[in-house]
Amino acid sequence: MPEPPPASVANYVGASVESLPAKAVADYMASALGTLNKSLAESEPRQWQVSQLPDGSIRLQAWTASGFETDSAELRPLTLDSLNRLAKVVRTFNKTTVHILANGRDATVPAFSQSLSDRRAAALAAYLDGQGVDDTRMRFEGATRLQPGMLQIVIKPIITGAEPQAWMSPS
């Protein structure tokens, strides 16, 4: 299972991934977005909202309740099809990093909310790793600063000469 990076390390030391020339990023990420939208449109239920960010990154958002059992980091079976489709696209467009941010819920006990958020992010990373997504490309974190109950996956391009930026948290 991938490890979250230390807070002081902006990039994954030792990652052996390919990068994109800056001039190729827009076309590469537009192609990835089109492929992802097409693939996810074929899955049921349609739980992901997909958008492209100004830097070319792709953001997927869903409610954690649609993907996880209540108060648990156990993935619901109905979300696995869309995660399998996501993994296939991410494996194809492999000049990217994958950031997984999860907010468990708006708990009255902050420590529980953070713990659940951390476990859910780790569970998603582990599942994608099991589907062949290179764990050196993934970062995950429990992000209680997100809207309560929100899950985000951000796919960022790895740009030649600016590689460390790809590993910086999108939050």
C-alpha cells in the first residue's frame, strides 16, 4: 500500500515515472479527461463529478457515503466498477500523479473524523494499487478541511522540469 509522504517532502523521492514536456500537457490531459468521462459514463451508478482545473489537472468528486459503508473505510461493492474504470484510465495516462483526499464525515469528535478520513483515503489508494496503479504515483490524505463527507481524486500532470509540483497536495 502506498505511504503518505512526509509533510516536508513535496515530491516522492525515488519515483521513477515519466514526465510530459510543458507543451504537451494540455492535449495529454484533455485526452485523459475525455477518456475518463467516456469510461465513467458507462458505469452505474454515476457517482463522480468530473472537472478540469485551470492547471490542467482533473478533479473527480463524490460523496463518501456513496463509496463507503457507514462510519467505515470499507468500500461499497457498487463503487468498485467506477474505481476499476478509473484505474484503467490512470494506468493508460501514466504521466500523472493521483491524489486521493477523503473527508469521512462531519463528526462531533474531530479525532474520529480525522481517523476515518485517513482510513478511507488509504483504502482507496490500496484498492487502486491492487488494480495496477503504480503506488509511486499516488498520494493520499484524510482531508477534514474538505466539505464534510466529500471525496476527491485529483490527477495531476507530471511536467518536465517541474516534477515536484505534481506531488504537491492539491488542497
